[in-house]
Amino acid sequence: MASKSLSEISLDGLWKNNPALVQLLGLCPLLATSASVVNALGLGLATLSVLVGSNFAVSLIRNHVPDAVRLPAFVMIIASVVTVVELLMQAFTYELYEILGIFIPLIVTNCIILGRADAFACKNGIIPSMVDGATMGLGFTCVLLLLGAIREILGQGVIFSDMQLLFGPAAASWKIVLFHDYPNFLFAILPPGGFMALGTLIAIKNIIDERRKEAAKAKAVPVEVTTESRRARVTGKIS
Amino acid sequence: MALLTLTSPHAHGRNSTSRVMMTVTLATVPGLLVTTALFGFGTLVNVVLAVVVAMLAEALVLRIRQRPLGFFLKDYSALLTGVLLGLALPPLAPWWVTVVATAFAIVFGKQLYGGMGNNPFNPAMLGYALVLVSFPVQMTTNWAVSSQMADQPLAGLLDAITTIFSGSGADAFTGATPLDTYKHLISNSTAVELQKLPTFNGWMAGGWEWVNIAYLVGGLFLVYRRIITWHIPVAMLAALSLCSIVLGWDPDMYTPVSLHLFTGATMLGAFFIATDPVSAATTPRGKLIYGAGVGILVYVIRTWGAYPDAVAFGVLLMNLAAPFIDAYTQPRTYGHEKARRGLTSKEAR
């Protein structure tokens, strides 16, 4: 377990064991807040920072907390980190905090965070734990962003709307209207559309994995070229 | 000399999937003709568009799934899905509503579940529900008004095509359905007052009753040809009538039973949509329960729901229950003392 290299940990979080696409953890906030890019990015960044913070703290105390009470200790740590993030968001991105509403405090109950604390951070050193938290969070954020982009385009025909909520007033002009007179496709914004988009993303990931596996297999087994059995036909006579 | 050994049954019907699908499609023709005669060409254009999109979507997915194209296209199931959707959608809905509904029905409703015979939901109704939830405005205001309403012109073929594809001039030919109108107006007027409105035109609903009677005729033809059995339509219509007579006896407060039976998609739903052999219950008693469930849900959603019509939602909800109903209504097998029912027996799976 401890022998995993940092790049392996990163690959795990970003692709092979992606929390949203493979572990299917934290689906509730994933589907509830991925109706637009700015919501997705907001929740993704919040989850990412909580993951890094909680993994760091859990890894710090891993040798001092008895196994029997480790879960309550983890929950305390996670709750404190979430509170910090919540207060930060209230201070700097108040409008986005209002929009995301209950889903910011609900990060406490996100299975990814307790899952990583229990499965990784309490068994590994500080640096690997933080890398694990960062890449898991990044994997989650990427999927959230992709979902947010798909649902925003399908649902409203625009992308990057309301980015000023996160990046200040200068970002208000980032909004790109892809289709004019687009009739809002409500289904993509409603939860079932989120489920369907996530299902499609998972299917695409599985296809890519399958293709790569097949390509690796084809590469691993060299094509045997047996020169003896090859016959060059010189005349009409086959000997 | 080895003789070819044939086992029983020696006499069998000629019903193949494509034959069944073609018969059902043909049975919708009276309804389509009456709709076109009374409401203009919108439905006809919709049907053609939906069929083209359905065939293209089916061919595309079959190609991606590497299945034989000709074999599956020739079972005409995609054609039927397209026809049913074209008939169910508002006649003058914009073209993209039809395209989205049909493509979703075939790709997500049917092929992603494994294609013909594997879909848990009625594909046409899944497509319908998708656009109804997504585009409520287009789905409730683009119904053509009938020729029996004297003050408005009928949409000709050219009008229908321009309205559907460019969206212009839609207001001249469109309005809400009688069901929708009755539900919204009855709260502050009486039944006698409403019947004087051009939408209702006397005892019925300006033209809708003839459309429903035409579907009823087509449906009875299907029962006569034994493509469908009587259980689901009878149970559904009986449950709907019973509900509206018992619960909605007062026409000054609720939609009367005549409107429930002969407007909206009632007959189309009862004979053509609820009876889908793939997604409906299959045992005789199960069909009765399933049909009654659809009827009750249609009444409940029409009366207390936010949407004007409810056949799509009623059918989809009962589709969910169909495997369960089937598991608990297995008939006794000949030679066995008791029927094996429930989800634990092997037959149920």
C-alpha cells in the first residue's frame, strides 16, 4: 500500500479510480450542482480543498488515534475543514455560496472524503495523502466541470454564464452564447438529465479503457512471422 | 433416405414481428385520416418526419452496435414508434420537438436497453415524456384547432409545413386542447357556459371525439385480428370511466366522463400505446391490473396534475410495475397444483 508512487496515486485519482466515474461516490452533489459550469466549478473546488485539508490532517494524526475511535475523529476533522471552506466561500463568493446552498455544508457527508480518509490518509504519509486528496478532488472536479458544461450547453445553449460569481466582475463577459433563440431544454437541467449525462460519460470512459486494453494486448503479443512457411510462387506450378 | 422430421405445431400463424408492426401501423390510418381532415396536415407532416428520424436513428445505432441493418429495420418496430410519436405530438409543434422526441425514443428508449424486445419502457412514450417535460410551452400550445371551430382557418399542407419548420404563423392555427381548457376554465364557470365555447362545440370537444372514435375503430380491428387482447384497453377505459363517474360526478367542478373518454390521447393510448407487447404486462390477469392502473393514473394526473394529458406518464409508470405485476399473476401451469407466483420462483425471473 505504502509503496505506491506519487504518479500512481495521481493516475488513480484522476482516471483509474476516479471518484465520480468509477467509485460513483458523491453522486448527490455531483448531480445537483452540475447544471452549469460555475456551480460545478464552485462545488468542485470546495470539495477539492476539503479533500486536501482533511487528508492532510488525518495523515498527521494517524499514529496517535486508536483504531476504535478513528471514524469519529475523522468526522470531526472533516466537519472543521468544511466549516472553514464554507466560511471562506461566504466571505469571498457570497452569491455562489447562496446558489450552492445546502450542498456546501453537505460536503461533510460526501463519501469521497471519509472514504479517502479511511482508505488512504490514515495509512500513508503526509505527502502521498495530500497528493491523493488533490488528485481525487481534481478527478471529481473534472467530471463535475464536464457534466456542467454538457448540461449548460444542452440546457440553455450557452456556456460559462455567470462566471463573475467565482472570478469577479471581469469574468461576466466570459459567457458564450452558442445558439441564439435556443429553446431551453429543461430535461438537461433537471436531475434525470444529469443522471443520463453521467451515464454517458461512464460509458465513454469504459469504451476508452476497453480500446486501450485491446491496443495494449495487441502490442504485447508480437505477431509471429514464420519465414519458413511463406512460399513465393514463381511459376504456375505449386510444389 | 433421411426424412425431414417436423415436430409440432404443424399449423402456425403467419404472424411475424414485421407483420404485427405493419398491422398496428395500418390500424392507425383511420385516426390519422380523421385527424388530417379535421385538424389540418400538421399530424401528417409530424408522422412523416418522425418516421424518417426513427429509421435514421435506428440505422445509426445498429451500425454503431454492429448489428445487421436490414434485418432489424425490416421488423418495422422503429417505423411504428415513429408513427405513434407523430400521432401523439401536438400537430403543429416545431420540427425540433419531433426530432428530439423520436431520436431519444429510439436511441435511449430502445437501443441502449438492447434493442427490440428489451426495452422496459414504451419508447414512443419515453420520447413524448422527455419533450413534454423539456418544452412545456411548445407541447401545450401547439395543438391544432379543428375545422369545426368556425372562426379559425384550417392549416393546409403548406401552412403546416411552414408552421412546423419555421415556427411562423403558428398562432393562427393553434391553441390548447379541450382537456386543458376545461380544466382551467371550470374553476370559475359552469359546465353549461363552457359547452357554448367553440372549443367544446355542443356536447363534445370540437372534433376530438371523431379522432378518438377513429382510433377506437382501429383498436377494435387490432383486437379482431388478435394482435392485441381486450384486457388492457377494457381495463384502462373502465377504470378511467369509473374514476371520473365516482370521483368527478359534478361537471361543474371536474372534467366529465365524456371528455375523459373522447378527448386527448385516451383511445390512442388504450389501444395502441398501453398495449405495447414489450413493455406491458403479459399475463391475462396482469393485463387487467396493468390497464386499470394506467386508467387510474390517467385520471389522477389529468385531474390533479400539472400536465394537460396523462397517457404518457400513466403508461410509463405502469411500465415500471409491469414485471412485478407479471411475477404475481402467473397462471397455473397445466400439471401443477398451484401457480408459482412471486419474485422468488424461477419463473418470475
